[in-house]
Amino acid sequence: MRYLFVHQNFPGQFLHLVRRLLDEGGHDIVFISEPNTSQMAGVRRVVYRLPEYAPEAVHPHAREWDRAVRRAEAVAGVARNLKSLGFEPDIVIGHHGWGELLDLKQVFPGVPILGYFEFYYSPTGADVGFDPEFPADEATRARIPSMNQINHAAIALGEHGQSPTVWQLTRYPPWARGGIRLLQEGVNLDELAPDPAVRRRRFAIGDFVVGPRDRLVTYVARNLEPYRGYHIMMRALPSLLKRNDVKVVLVGGNKVSYGPRLAAGSWRDRFLKEMEGKYDASRVLLPGQVPYDVYRGLLKRSDAHVYLTYPFVVSWSLREAMAAGCAIVAADVEPVREFIGDGETGLMTPPLDPAKLADNVLGLLEDRNRAKALRLAARAWAEKHLPMESYLDAYQALIATIAGSEIAPAEVNPRQLASSPPEPAAKRAAAPREAPPSKPSARSKAATASARRRSPPAARR
């Protein structure tokens, strides 16, 4: 098949799918993105650049939409160049968050588009106004509806969508869900396989050493910021470190991924300053973002792993912590409950309570048998619900269905799913049922669709 991927930050969410396609061979893969240093042998990268403009001249409520329209225009221009050179995809796959896909239907009429629907914004019921320490002002709440302009334009394309969790899918209004499929993302279980022996060895990140008798508490976020509970974790440190054998590593960058920025400085530095002198800093490491091998080793060595978040998109790190068999203490919010059953695959903790967080972590460190049971259960849940191969098989089956023009509405009962415990919800998120033997396989459908796309226009009609 001929694939056209679009994501401003190559390869984005499509890394594992692209790797699978490259391993299969025989596919023509083109990827449109903004410039970056990432490369994948066998993928033809085509770069677009967002023209310079003055966003301050645009009304604040329209700035994201204005930027999205400019992106869509730039991507469409690059796509027309590809078409003039003879490239016409069998399917377009991309992320709807930045508006890049919005004009491609005009460039490649009749070519199906599969877009990633990540988040539908709302002034209530999710992240906005969740933390009373950082209340949303009237101007922020007034701007929220306009932030869905890209979502609405993407839905209006009448094409196909995917969303990775029940919570994310059901954030979209009922009228918008018909063309969005639930496709739960997987992780590499082999790379993240638990290694109990690692706790018997010395573990180090630079000069920070964790010995076999130390109890390691870990925390991971893309960036250290309130949306991921960084301030709560920092305020729990004095209580955690009252136990003399505890060491803590907080992984995360110094920028902002979600939510507001400070007028000056970073969230990391703000809360370091707030907590200065209140804990033994020699037993705490903030290494910034770390190489994947270091991160993976950290999860495997962890004695208690903390995952905090507002009600928002669940991080990849939670899935990977489960796969690594971590004993997890996680924020008790709806999107996390899809993964963590309290007392079963982890412990839930009030998301904005540092004292309760410290109590839960210290309780796990004290009760090794309970921690071991949670680690085993987390890994078992990951093995059942998060295998990368199952995810990619389901992904390719969906692609084949779309390319064959046989997509059906999403089979999701939002009211039922929202009230279900993690186990049943996860079962519903598993790979689609097998097709009856009399129907073509996913890959034969894909081949048929590919041949159809390569035939002359008259034959296609």
C-alpha cells in the first residue's frame, strides 16, 4: 500500500505502526512533518514550514484556529507537490490536533483519512478548573469552546477517526463519535519485561547511586508541571524522606506540555524553591529528560512508582510502568481508572493530597508482599491488554477496513463504559473480533484497496 502520514513532530504516535510496515516491506511510506532531526530508513520525509506571521494580530479565541488553517494550507501545498510527482496514497493517517489534515481531502479526493482524535476541550468535568490552586479565570473558560474549532472541522470532514481510551473517546459529544474507533495503544512488553534481579544490584544515574538496600521511589512526566502533579510530588518529599532508606528520582523536562506557563521561570524551579531546605536534597535527583534505556532501567528498579495527573490524557509512562511491573500509586481520576483498579493493579490516591500520597507510598514500601502482588498484577494486566502486536494487528485491520470502504460506526456505549471497572473496559478496548473465514483477511483487503487506488480514475468509479 501507499501510506501518507502527517504529524508535525515526526514520527509522533505513528512510530510503531511505521516500524511494522517497514518490517513487512513492499509499502511506499511518505511522511509529512515540520523539520526535526529524526530519521527512519525506508521512510520518505517531506518537510513543511509554517510561514511567519503575527499571532498577536488575531483575536485570542481564534489564534489556535488561525494557526491550524495556516498549517493545513502548508501541508496541502506539500501534498500537491507530491501528487504532481505521481504519488497518490491509498490512505492518509495523521493527528487532528494541529489542523494539518483539514485540506487534504481536496488534494486527494476519494482517499480515506484516518485521524487521531486526542482530546475534546470542555470548561467543566476534566482538566480546566480541576486544581483550586490554579483556578481558571473567566477569560480562560470563555476561550475553551473556541479550542474545539479544529475538532469540529475534523469531524465535519466525514472521514474516519481513532481514539486510544474510552475516556478520551467519550469526551467527544455523542453526535461526534460515530466515525471514531476505540483503538487502545500497546507497549513493547519484551523491552519492558520486569527484572527482579535489578534490585539486588547497584543502580546509578550519573553520580546518583541507588544501592540494593535503598528503596527507590520514581516519578515520570514529559515535563515537570502541575498538570502531571509535580507540585504534589514535591510537597510529599519531606514525609517520604523521613524514612532513611528512601531515594527519589523525578524524571521530566523543564518546559510546559500542558496548561499555563509562568510569566517568568519554570514550574520545576518554582516548586524547588518552595520546598528548598524542607527535605534532604542529597537523596533526590531531578535529571531532566533521560535516554530511553535509563528510563526503562529506572522503572524496573523502582520500589514504588508515582503517577499523578489531572483528569486528562493518560501518559505513555503509565502503560510502560505497568508493563515493567511497577508497584504503582496513581491519581484517582477517571482516565486513570481505565488502567488501575484500586488494590488490584495499583493503589489510587487523591490527586491533590501530598500527605495521603506519602502515606500510600510509604505503606507500599513497608508491605513488600502487597507491593509484589501489585507488581505482578500490573504486569499481568499489561500482558493481557497492552501487547504491541495486538495493537498493531488491530490498527492494520482498521486500516484495511477503511481502505476497503467498509467502516462501521463505533460500538461504544458511553454510559456503560464510563461506569465500568478497569477490567471490563479494557476488554472492550481489545482488538476487534476476527472476521468470519469466508471474508478476506485484513491484509488481503489492504492489497485489494491498494490495487484499486493504483487503477485509473475511470476504473475506480
